[in-house]
Amino acid sequence: LFIPVAGTALNDPGAVAEDNCGEVDLVPDCTAVDLNMNGNYTCIYTATDEAGNESTAMRNIVVVGLTATPDELNFDLVGLGSTASLPLTITNTGDASLLVVARVGANDPEFSVPTDTIEVPANSSTEIDVSFSPPSINVFTGVVEILLNGTDTVVASSRLVGSGTQPQNEGEGEGECEGEGEGEGEGEGEGEGEGEGE
């Protein structure tokens, strides 16, 4: 049984015990479960028949106070060949540190998340970057899931959406400058001189 938020009530689904010879007294014991502390706990169910024979069964209880916000990451329009990133905040509301991992679906390769194990301290938050690299002009959707480290238990998730578009053209500028100048100058001069001496 998975309890997604530390501090919430334990809604025990109970157990069923049967005996072919008479009635069975079934007693649950979940006193070991601390709803304010992240961790793995056990509920023990003890069945006793009219002859005093006992049988027990156990249910594993996982208490995790973890949320992922926002509920949806919208990358809007991203040009082909480009990558956009948005932050996802993982908040631990429990009283113990948690180790988690993030993953996206195998069918959503256009989205990516860090593959390292993430430690989220008690009563604290950690941010990770979720990236989107559209391979074509289309609308893409997916889900990023947060799992307890070493398990396949999803404790939080966020929807992903983004659209691929043609990359914007880089600015182009053309300038032409033409100048023509013509200058003409003409000058004429004439001089005559006569002199006589004896």
C-alpha cells in the first residue's frame, strides 16, 4: 500500500480470513506505521479461529511525502535543432531525507531529465532541469515521473508538452551605397609681351 503524502490518514484496505470450521477473529495491527515519517512500514493481520489456531499476514506500507510542481511543464515553441529547459521542483514534506530518480517514458525521447540519483532533504525542495529537443515540426507530450530510488514506485509526476517549429532565421541586412561624382575643369590663359631696348 502506497501513501503518497506524509501526514495523511492511513486508509487500511484490511484483510480477509476464512475458516471452514467456524468463525475467525481477525485483528489488524498498524501501530508501527508513522504517517509523519517517510519510510517502509508493515501492518500485521492476525487471524484466530475458534480452536485457537493463529495465522498472520503482512502488508507493506510506504509513506512518502513528496510532490512535483508545477503539474505541467509547457515548453511552448522550440525551434528544430534547439533545446529548451524548464525547472521542476521536487518537495519533500516528510521528516526524513529521500533518494529519488526521475524518468521520462521510453516513447518520449524528445524529453530528457538527469539520470543521477537525487537526494531531497526532509522538509526541503530540490530543482531539476527537464529538457525538450523537438525532432520535427509537431506537438509532443509526455510525463516525467519521480520514483523512489531502487524501486518502481512512482511517487510524483508532471505532464510535459512542447511544440517543434522551424528555427527563426538569423537577422539579415543588406546595404548598398553607390556614389558617382564627376568634376570637370578647364582653364585657358594667353599672354603676349614685347620689349625693345637700345
